[in-house]
Amino acid sequence: MAILKDDTSYTHVIAIDFGTGASGYGIAPMLVEAGQKPRIEVFNPCDDLDDQKTSTAILFDDEGNFLAFGTHALQRYAEILDDEESALLFQSYKMHLLHMDENAVSLDARELPLMKVISESLKYIADKAVEKLTEQIGKVINSKIRWVLTVPALWGEDHKQFMRKAAMNAGIIDSLNSPNLLLSLEPEGASIQCREDAEENIRNSLDKDKIVMVLDCGGGTVDITVHKLMCEPEENFLCEEFLPSSGGCEWGSKYVDAHFEKFLEKLFGEELYADYKRNALARLEILKHFEMLKRKFNPGKEERSRLQLSYLGDDLSSSRLKELIEEWNSNIPDPLIQLKKRGASGIDIPPTLMKSFFEPLFEKITEKVNELMQESVSSKGEEINFIFMVGGFSESPYLKAVIKETFEREDLHILVPRRPQVSVIRGACLFGINPRSITSRISKKTYGINTLTTFDPEKHPEEKKVIIEGEEFCEDVFDAFVKKDHSVGIDEVHVKTYCPVRARQTVMRIIFYCTEQEDVLFIDDEHVEQLGELSIDIGRPFQSVEDKTVKVTLVFGATNISATATNFEGTELRNCDFKFESS
Ligand SMILES: Nc1ncnc2c1ncn2[C@@H]1O[C@H](COP(=O)(O)OP(=O)(O)OP(=O)(O)O)[C@@H](O)[C@H]1O
Ligand SMILES: [Mg+2]
């Protein structure tokens, strides 16, 4: 894990927000002058003059060599296709990581290892950030940079480990557990940012003990955290996690596009839809056009969503489009979903149909928010006071209206910062400046190790009985260090001491496990997963058992968990190789 180096060893924070739909970076000096706000600058990696994120897209040539990233990748790809050449364009590949897929799939259905695709993306952004900082301050010394990489709060330890490795392959850090890299949970950073950038009157109402929910509505995920503020408005930010983070990995804005494409599939029929998918350039253009319609869609206000399909060229003639629309309208008699042809190759998508692309996502989001509001009262007896909406999807007038309509009350305020899409980057910079502002989190799993205990026939099943040197033991016992849903302080150290059962034993093997259950008896129970192991020398065969004790420590760090075992002589084994990557 990253043990926090003294903050004064760093001069700058560089935060990278690698998003499903868009990516960017921010730079902030570590030093914040008394009474001043941190100076955070956000940059578009593809355009120095812009302070928004760029599209997350990466282009490789047919041999797998990196060509371009972001909007450059999209432009270059269009040119390559125009020249009737080929290349591999990847988009939305962060979603592959959710399923721990080995490979990312390009727009034309070819594959490259996901690790390569992600680490090349990070490398591009990191190189741009260092270039920018060099321009600002002259020579940049990497050891003086605290890197922060944002990850969805919903992700597990294995995903986080993957990102650390990708950052190492990108040359950002030189070892996997380098303290120079912190992972920041996306909505958590945003929670810091929302207070920091809030207007005076809002900030003044964000006082101690207020409960704040952050909805990070991004391209792929909607990530939700609920915090309790531990600080008064004029004090430095401090909070604890109030409910475990939750949300949905497939509820983001990209899935509006997915529902739109399902509609196209129905309208086009199998053959034309196959042509559409094959014609990568036309597909990109149509999706770009739809993106524009999606962003401004605001039922009740902006009614017209006119889609241009001319990009399909000869694949879709004007007369063929007319036939398709007639077919659609005769199959779907609902007058609210009837299509109208506009010009040679345009169609008007009626608001009810547009709404149907968003609704399945909104249902999930509102249901979850409702559930969390109830849980807050039922399990903790406290109401949520604020909902902050961040992430690009929170710019949607439709989503904002639905959340406000459903949840806003006199004592529950819904706030959307001015530029919600960059909240995560700004928040990650603030987290980098002061990682200790989050004091505790709620453990999503139960963590423990395997042990033997004295056999108790009342408690233990007979098949777990083993006899060692004449004594009866129960084997495979799950000894929990931390239980699911329990609050764990940041950098909280959990220590337990174990002694060997056999006098002749010279090595102790400690195996770490985790489970989603709160209570678990045995390591071979259902849903228990092995994380990793440590084997430590414990002395000579005939030394007394008391002299062979081993201290096992689990530290729940700022964003990772680490394990150590220390024997009687003080030899320490650090950070066993938890097999995060394999799951
Ligand atoms: N007005 C809008 N309406 C709907 N969606 C929008 C709007 N503006 C931006 N988006 C969507 O927001 C997404 C980008 O937002 P953001 O940068 O927060 O997501 P991300 O960080 O890429 O995704 P994630 O956090 O899920 O990995 C894009 O998918 C874009 O389509
Ligand atoms: Mg995001």
C-alpha cells in the first residue's frame, strides 16, 4: 500500500481522471497559503487552451503501436478510414476493466491487451501533464510530484491494483506500491470539491454533522457516496463515510447511447444495422450527432431532436429511409412514438422516444437514491441533507430535473456545481493536497485469515476436527480482522498475534481471505475468496511455541489495504502478493 510520505516532500499534485467517456488532468501546488483556496488548474490533454476533459479514445496502428489519444485519435481515425486504411480505435474501454477482461475490443472488433490500452492512455495524459508543469515551473522532479489517479468508489481491490500496475507501466511510478501515487475515489474527491467551490451561503450551511450524498453521474458509472461532515464551514474539510459506497457500473450516460443504438437496430433491421456497425466512420458521426441531441434534451422545453443519418451515404437512400419509417410507424401504433422523415435523410425523434433512452437508467438511479435515503434513516437515524450532482451526465437538464423533482424538499438541497464534469479532477487535486481529510470508510468486505482454534463440539462440525500432537483443533476457521459494513479509520492498524500449533513448525503460512458476508465461520464457506498469502520463518524446530509468535498486521490505508507479518525476531514481511489480479 501507499504509506503516506510526509506531505512536505511534494511540491505539486497532478491528478488524472481517466473516465469511461472523457479524461483530463489537473495540477495544483501542494502549498496552500493561509486563508487562500488551493490553486487548481484543469487541462484538456489534447488542447492546452481548453479546461474540459477530452474524449477517452485511443488509436493504435495495425501493429499495435500507439498513434493518438483523445479527440486527436478520433480525428486521425476518420482520416485513416477516409484513406481506406485501417487502425485500431478503442473507446469506452474502462468498462472492460469492470469485468476484468483480458483484452479491449476496437471499433472494428479487433483486440489488444487491456493493460496496454489503459497504460498507454495514462502515459499520454501523464506526459502531457509533466510537459505542462515543466512549462510552468521549469524542471520537474518526479519524486516531488504526488500523483493521484481517480477510480470509481464501486471498484474492488483488484481493479485498483490493476490501475496501479497500469500507472507503473505508464512510467508514472517505478514500483507498484510507490507512495507517490494515491488512488482517489471519484465521488469522494468530488465531495471535497463541492464544499470547497460552493458559494458562500451554501458553504455556510454545510456545517458539522450534515450528511452529504454525492452522485457522480459519469459516462459509464453512477457512483454514489454518502459522507458525514466532521468540520464546520470555516475549518479544513474533514468527513467520514456514512453509508457504504454504491451505485451502478452500467448506469452512466454512455448507456443512453446504447439504448439509442438498440432503437436504430429495430428501425434499420438486421442487414442495415450490420452495415451501420461495419461503417465505422458513419457510426462515429451518427453517435456524435446523437451526443449533441442527448446533451440538450430537456422534455417540456426543448422538444425537437432531429437526427441526421446522411453519414450512411449509399447504405441508406432517401427512399429506403422512407420505407423504414413507414414500417416503424405501422408496427408501433402509439402516436407518441411515431417517427417523421425530415429532408432527404433526417428523422425527428419524438420526445417520448428520446425519454425512453434515458428512463431505464433514471429508474435505477432514483431507486438507489431512495434506498440510501431510507437506509440512512433506518440504520443510522439521520436524514440526508444535501445531494451534490457531479460528473458529465449531471449536466443533462433532463437528469437534473428528474432528481430535483423526485427528491428536492425544504430540508434536502440538490446542488450541481457550475462545471460538474471537472469536479472529480478538482476533487482529486484537493484529496492529493490533504489525503487525511477523509477520516474513515466503511468496509465493503469482511477481511481475515485462516486459523486453527481449540475444537468445541458444540460449535464446530466434526469434519473440521484435526488432532495435532494429541490436541483437538478445529481447522479452516475464518478469523476476521475487519467486518463488512464496519467503519475503518484511514491508516487504522489491525494487529493480531498467532502462535504455531506444532512445536516443530519452522514456517507459518498466513492466508488472507475476504468475503461479502458480514459473519463467516470457515474459509471454505461459500463466497469466501482467497486474497493472498505470506509465509514467514518462525525459528528453529525445538524453540518454545511462545518464542515463535507472529504478529499479523492489516493496515487500511488511504486507498489500499496492506498486510504485514512480523516474527519474534522482528523480521518483517511486507505486503504479501495479494492475488488481486487473478480474480
Ligand atoms: N448534457 C449532457 N447530457 C447527458 N450526458 C452528458 C451531458 N454532458 C456530458 N454528458 C456525458 O457525460 C459523459 C462524460 O462525463 P464524465 O467525464 O463525468 O464521465 P467519465 O468520467 O468519463 O465516466 P466514469 O466516471 O463513468 O468513468 C459522457 O459520456 C457524455 O456523454
Ligand atoms: Mg468520472
